[in-house]
Amino acid sequence: MSKSLIDLAKKYEEEGDLVSAIEVLTKALQAKPNDLFIQLELGNLCALNKQFVDAVEYFRNSYMAFKDNLDIRNALCYSLSELGNAYQIKSQFSLAEACFEEAIQYEKNNWTYYYNLANAKDKLQKRDEAYQCYQKALNLNDEDADLWNNLGNAERELGHLDKAVASYERALSINPLLFHAYLHLAHQKQHMCDWHGIDQLFQKICSIVNTNPEALISPFAFISNPFSSSQEQMVCANQWTQNHYKAQSFQKGKWKRKNKIRIGYLSSDFKLHPLYFLIRDVIKYHDRDIFDIYAYDSTPSENTNERTTLIGLFDHYRDISCTNDGSAVTLINHDEIDILIDLTGYTNNSRAFIAPQLKNTITINWLGYPGTMGFTGEKSLYEFILADDFIIPEADEKYYAESILRLPFAYQPNIENRSQSNDKNRQDYGIPSDAFVYCAFNQSFKITEVIFKAWLTLLQKYPKSILWLTHSNTWASDQLKRFAETHGIKSERIIFATRVPNEEHIARHALADIYLDTLPYNAHTSASDALSMNLPIVTLKGKTFPSRVAGSLLHSLNLDELITEDIESYIRCASKLTEDLIYRQDLIQRLKEAKSTSPNFQPRLFVKKLESIYQEII
């Protein structure tokens, strides 16, 4: 009987009917379960039909019996590799990891298995293991540009920024058309405050965005490029979206109205993160008579008080950190969410492609990503972006794929009862008690050469002043000190603030005299930190979303004289605050009074208006 089934299977295979051939051979195997020839044939047919789960099982059984057969081993490794790649695409990274680890057991000198295993481990946040796998792959093949690029990414995540820069440069020396490596290189040089040749890199990246629509240029890194315009940032977002997601053609409706409006907040940052200090009280003060509030949490595991507090404020909590996009879409559709607000956008651990797949849910881009999420085809990835008139002037609406929802005050909320007390003084932080203190607690990648030169101008002008910066990394701190020395400023006048508990960090702002902002990427949550401690901010207003956030907050507090248009007026504004104590004290008093009635610092007022916007769009 089995011979006739085998003959029939061969007939089906010759006719190209692989499904029927597999069905017939499966029956033959049931009659002779230990027949390794049938298992081999089934493995071959399943591999041809891309049924790699089955193919792996059949080849594995055969290989256990014939361990010296290289053809069987190669077929098993091929099927494991294809299955692992399929799992990667589906975001099933643990399964992908297992496939590549098994393939390596059989074939220890195949660099692509180590490379793919490293990619899976990276997605699983196993940074050290990923790094080791990239190194093993390089030992077998050091001439692959993608491998060097991904090694650079792993080195970046592990904090080895100098090694990351060298790896990106190596990748580009092998393949100058590996466009995203230029972006990685430029962004790490920004983090290191290594400005040598960086303007040329910035200009090249803008050129790539304008001329190479297939280039994988990350929108989040691109918005910190000082040469990029709002129009180019939208082009970059469009290209990223269209390279990663294809629009679906379903007709979107609305869920049947329920007793309460169901609001979902999607984020990868429900943890000790700047988002916590913006969003906590929004969640807390939502009107539960009108709204049901859901969390869709894709945050990597973390055990902090902030995370516990924030999660506890939601009415319904959904952990989607280990759930692929398709399953998350099914879950959100099942919950019949009326409005989903994405608080992460294109920043770390983005889940941006969940939103366009939702059946009847209105989607909003807010807070996490300071810019448009772009179009996929002719369809906006998100329906709305929440902003204000200062952040997105009416003339700039054309640079946003989303429709603009405008708050009548600054788009950025804040939690109440920020820490106000600090039992430490200036000496505790190494700051002279009689110094005039300029501070700038932005991350190092936001500091440009133009801005830093302006800060050095102020230090030169006022000999008793010091500059108090965040210590982001050793390379940035050393580079800034060296740069200051070459421009005639003693490096000891630049003091770096080390990491302390958040309450202490907020409180220590009170020891400074002026906060100096950055351009083209302003202080965002850091601006609110400063204002919460009544510290005046001098900002430069740019033409893009991230360059207008501090100005948005100041404008909302009626402190427009602190918003400057160019570097000369920026220096003049800071100089006036430095020289005129009465003016500075008056401005601080105005700041205190404005905050007492400002929705941006009174979250109950903010939430009331936010909820009215939600109700209007339902």
C-alpha cells in the first residue's frame, strides 16, 4: 500500500500539486511511521511548500538516524534558518532565537546563523548575548556591512559609543550605500558631542532623504538634524512608514456607543521615564463617569515605583510587551476602544503600526514623538496629532499627515506636586556658592556646536559664571571640556551633574539662575522640570516641532520675552537676565503666578479640556 501512495505522491509532485503530495505521503507515513525515506521526502516537500515547522521535524528525525549525511544536515539547517526568519518577521523572537541556536549546533561556522541569532537576542533585550553573537559572526566574516552596522547598534546600546562610531564607519567603508549607517554614525557623534565633520554628515543625510525613498532613515534620529526642515521630516516619516507598513484597504467605522467612552493609551514607556512626569495625572484625573481608561503596555520589564503607580491608575491593563502587532490589534478591537492615543510614536520600542490596523478606533499621535507619523500611500498612519498653535502654526499644517487637534494652551501636561525641597546646597554639587549658574540639563545629543559656542560667549562675558550640564557620557563631557579650553574657557567652569533620584534632580534646578535651551531639539520634559522649580528658560524658536516645545510652554505662561529668534538675541536675552537681578526676580514672580492658573501645571484643568476634545471627535 505504501508503495502505491509513494508513487501517487510523486505524480502529484510532478504536477506541481505539493499539498496533495504531502497529504498522500503523510498517509504513507502513518502506515510506516519509522520509514526514514518517507520522512525525508516529506521534509523536502514541506520545505518546497514553505511549511518549515513540519520540514524541521521531518529532517530532524532523519538527521538523528544519519548524522554523517551532510545533505540532510544542510536541509535541516536551511529549514531552521527559514523558520527563524519567519518568526523574526512575526516578532516571535524567542522562537526565532531557538531556531538559530539549534542551527548553530549543527553548523558552527555559518556566520549568518550567528548574525540572525544576534538580531533575535537584540529584540529580546539580551544585549550582551547579542553583542557576543555579532562578534562570532565577524570572526567568520568581517566584510559584511550590515553586520558591522548591527554590531554598532549593539555597542551603542551597551554604552560603547566610540566602538559604535568605528563600527558604523567600517560598515560605510564596505558599502557606502548603506544609507541608515550614516544616520547612526551622525547620531552617535551627536551623543558624544564630536562635531568634527558632522555638518557634512547632516547634509548628506538630508540629501539621502530627498533622493532615496527606499533608505531606512529613522524619523526620530532625523528630527535632531539641524539641517532638516518640517517638510523633510514629513518626507522621512512617509518613507519610513511606507518601507515598513503597507496600508490595508478596510473601511473604518466607529464602535457602537456604550455607557462610557473607551480611551486606550499605548506606550512603551510606562516606567521611570520622562513620560511619567507628563502623563501620570492625566490618567489619574480622567472623569470615570464618562470614560473607561485602558493601558496597552509594550514596556520592557522594569520594577520601579513609578511604573507600579502609573499602571495602578488605569481601569483596565493590557500587557502587550510580548504580543505581536496582529494579536494586539485583535485585543484592542475586542475591547472596542473608541480612541487610541499613542504615547511612543517613532521612539524606542515603537508599536506604531498597530494603530492603522484598528477596525473602528480613532487614533491620535501625542507626546512621545514630536512630529508627524507620516502617510502610508495616500492614507495618514494616524488620524490626528494633538498639538497647539505655537507648536504647529497654521501655515505648517501641510507638513503633517494627521489632522491637527489644537489645545488652547501648550500641548504638554505636567504632574502636580513636583518636588520642591532639597536639603543640599551648591557646594554639595561642586558649584561655587558665589557663581552665576547657567544650567542645561538636556541630553548631550541636543548640544550643537553653535549652541555651545553661545554658552561659551556667556562664560567669557561673565567671569564669575559657570555652566552646569548633564553628564550624558564620558566622551561628551571630555569633548565639551576640551572645546571650552581651546576657546579660552577653563574647563573647571563646566560642571557635570551626575544621575540622582528624580526628586533630587528636579529640586536641584533651584540652585541654578538660568536654564539655557538647545536648538534644533529643545528641552521638552526638561523644560517643564525647570519651570516647575521657577527657573527661567531662555529658548531659541526654530521652525520644526521639536524646536518649538520650550517656546510653547513659555508662550502659554505669557513669558514670550524668553523666546528668541536667533543666536544673537538668545545671547542678549540671557545677558539681560544675568545682569538685571530685579528683572529676573520680576520674571520669576510672573512665572509663579502664571503656573498657579496654567492648565499645563494644573492637571485637572488640562484633563478637562483634553476630555472635551476627545468627546468632540467621537
